[in-house]
Amino acid sequence: MLTMIVIDYIEAKFPLRGEPSAPNAPWPQPQYLNVSSDYIYIDPEFFIVYSNLKNCDIIDKAIERYKPIFFPPKLSIQTPNIFHENQIFLSVSILVKSKKCHIYPQLHDDQSCK
């Protein structure tokens, strides 16, 4: 069963402008997106998500929260028979420019993704 809900207004006086996102589109929309049919293998044994901020609860909890999303337990992940080194994704780096661990977003935070 597939259900799709589209919200095209918040209130009659506040219609949402623009077009709805395509199914499975990343959100927020990145500034640059390169789509291809190539696969990149993520090895659950060696894949690391790390941050330049150490002992920051928000970042540490986010990394833990995303681990099951990267490797859902319901899917069996098998090593491909043949792959090249450039097809193995080993790490994700989270760089926090302010070098401060804030509990709440700050007024002038830059949340851009690069």
C-alpha cells in the first residue's frame, strides 16, 4: 500500500509557492547534486562518521541516530563480487565551523552543506 500526501497550503492566506519535490529527492535541496546510476559500496565494517567537535551531545547523538539509517537491519548487505577502490565510500566528515557545541541553533548559524 502506497500513500502520498501533498500539502499545497498551510492556510488559505499562506499558500506554499513552488513545485513539490520529486519522490526520494534529498531535503533540503543541496546547492549541487550529481545524479548517476553508479553504485558506491558502503562497508559497514569500516564506514566511519566523524566530526571536528568532540564530546558534543548533539553531534554524537545525531551520528548514533543515523547509523541504523545507513545500515538498516532488515536489509541484507552483501559485498559486491568486483568493485574498484573509488567505489568504496569510507567516511563522512561533519565540519562545524564555529568549533562550539551549541545546544540550540544560533541566529547567525551557517547550515550550508558542501
